Amino acid sequence: MSFIGERTPPAAPRPKITVHTLAERKRNGEKITALTAVDYPTARLADEAGTDLLLVGDSLAMTVLGHPDTLSVTMGEMLHHTRAARRGTRHALLVADMPFGSYHTGVDEAVRNAVRFLKEAGAEAVKLEGGKDRADLVERLTRNEIPVVAHIGLTPQSLHRMGGYSVQGRSVPAIDSLLADAAALEGAGAVAIVLEGIPREVAAEISSRSTVPTIGIGAGPDCDGQILVFHDLAQLTFAPSAKFARRFAEAGTLLREAITRYRDEVLGGRFPNDAESYHLPRAVREQMEAQTEPAVEALG
């Protein structure tokens, strides 16, 4: 029963997502949603839509900066984009990709670079690629209060070693290696593990064995969560999409049509129109007209 004047109670505020939230979701069998966000508007939209984890992914090298792969993006560029995404993020866990070269030349430098992401850019965790060979680094970062999201399977920074972007884990030895990678990274303290480009059955096995959340991209529906590149989701890329990258919107088509209409309106003299223009106050306009009238008469 309701009464006149009765107010609907305000909705409970959304809680801040932390690494502990992700662990709880895993224990409760609740799915985790993740998305890349590399600027303020994208981060704000994804955060307000209720996304759990936002990744400032090094894929911005291709989607935003126009590079052919992820290898060219720098620490400075990643820090810049992480700061922008930070300003748009209130509730989601903000994770920053460590770019190629930022953790490959020594543990001490890797720790310094990871600290910069948290201290200078506002990230709440860092992500790095690699399996058991990265376990010592993950452990060192964890001991230094830096949460780490690991990334195994198809690792784009290993493009040249892998010989391209190919599905991983298709043989028994490769599957065993991935299982060992996941176990080593979990033991080293990783708070989550991204599984990219591996068969569904392998991802399901890793997810069932792991006590930390798995987040899939091209790894089937049995992971604890899913992540997509925002530009793939919204059709803002200029290359064919991967098999797993479902388009949830046709933003590229919409924007191209809008820009074309704008161009046509300008060329046709229809934009801006009078209603879209600013005008002088009537008194000032009359003064201007009075000043120009004598000049016109004199010319006559």
C-alpha cells in the first residue's frame, strides 16, 4: 500500500569495486564484466553502465594511436591515458597495462614503472603478459603493494615470438604449459588472470582449477568474467573484427553518417541557421544601423 506524498527511497549507492570484490564474485559464482577504457568519456560511460573492471589497455596503440600493433606505445602515453580514464572512473576497478619494454629489462625497473601507474596515474592494479616466467615479478610487485592482473594465452606483446595472432593451447603440451602458467601466477599473488585466444575447453579447465578470477577474451563463456576492447564492441575500428569480438553497436557507421550530414549542411549553407547564431541586443543593433545609414546616404 502506498500513501499520498510517500517518496520512493533512493537507490543504494554502488559500492566501489576492489580486488576483493572480484575474489568474492569468483567465490559466489557471479560473472565479472570488464572493458577497455582509454579516455575520460569512455571510462565515464563504462563506469556509469556498471562495468566492474576498466582496463587502460595497450591496445590503444592500434585503436587510438594508429599503430599496427601494441609494441610501439610508450610509458608516457600509457600514463597519460590512464590519468584520463581515472577522471572518468568512480566505481570500477581501474587497471593499467604495462607496455612492452616497461617490465622486460629487470625487476627493479618493472617495480618503478608499476609504482608510477599507481602513484602518478591513479591505477589500482597493473596488468602484464606472460606465464610462469613472470611469476617472480608478480610476487615482487605483490610484496610491494601493487596488485597484478596476469595475462596468458595469446599475448599480443609476444607477437614476433608467436609469429602472429594465433590461438594458443591446441596441443597437450601447450595445454599443460598454460595450466602451469596459471598455477604459477596464482601462487605468486596475481589477483586475476586474463585468458586470451585459447580454446573454450582449456579456459574452462583453468577457471575450474584457479581460485582467482579468470577473465576471458576469445576464451569462451566458462571464464569468471569477460573483457572486450571498447572500440571492437562499438565498431570504431577500421580492420576486420576477431571472431570473438561481437559488435554491440554500430557507432562507426553512425558517426560517419553524422559527419557526412554535417559536411553537406555546411556546404549547402544550411548550418548554422539563424536560430543557431548569436544576435546583438536590439538597442545595439539599432545603434549600428543608425551609424551606417549616414554613410550609405553620403555614398548616394
